[in-house]
Amino acid sequence: MSSSDNAKISSLPARVRDTSIIQRLDPENTGTVDINNAMQTLVASHEKNKSLSKVLMALGFCMVLLIASIFGVSVAAAYLAKESAVDPETGYMYTKGSSHKLVSTGEAALFKSFEPSSLTGKDLVQLKTLYFNDYDVSFSVKGYSRSSSDGRLIFLVEGGTIEFLGDEIHVTG
């Protein structure tokens, strides 16, 4: 081994001199480091870092795969735990394994007294049924007409009309 294959430790920068690697490269404390031995150590360290990087990437991929599988299993469990199903043809909800309807409700209704002249266009569009509590009679509203000149409001009902003009009510049909 020639002296050109060795480097003096004292000629190295201070941050390199005080490392454990230098102590491993010069175990006899001769004050020199074999350059070939140092290069082999550097290459081995580089290979170890590359293999650790590969392991780290594989662990990252496994973590993403694990998170995705946990999400998938959660969705599958929620789907299997459902105790009801909706019939796509009728729209009725059934309990799984039976043909009996679970829920069937009618349209929500709002009952209130009204002054025909105070109804807005939106109120008239939403009006479905007229109830007369004094006579226990109801009429399904098919349409309406309002006169802007005299304030007359006419409802088209099955079999005739109901006309409101001030305090008067006229029923035809």
C-alpha cells in the first residue's frame, strides 16, 4: 500500500474528523485513512440508503393500500348492514327478506282559513283542496282564475266551479 492510497486524518475538515466513520476507518489510531477502504465504506453506505429508500416506498404503498381497503370494507359493511331496500319500480321501501311495505305516507296538508282576496299566485298554485268545515264538504281544486278588475276568484273543481266575490260564494255544477 503506498502513501498515495492513504489520507491524513489531520488534513480532513473538522466536521469529518470527529465522526464515528473515521474511527472505524482508522481503528489503530495511525492518523491515516485508507482511501480504498473509505470508498468501499461509502459505496456500501450508499447501497444501504438505496435499499432503505425502496423499503420506505414499499411501506408507503402498503399504507395507501391498507387505507383504501379499510374504506372499501367499511362501505361493504354498511351496504350489508342495511335492513331495508327500495323497490325501483314502485318506490316503496321494504325490509329485506319480506314483501311488506315499511313506510307509506300521504302528502302533507296544511289546514288554514283564508280570505280569497289575500291569496297570492304562489298560494293559489299550491292549493289542492278546499274544505268547508261548516258543511263537512271538500273539493279538489283542478285550477283557478282571478279577475283583476272586480277581485273575483274562481276555482275549477270536479263537476263545476266555486266563485268567491267579496263575501259571496257561488257554487255551480
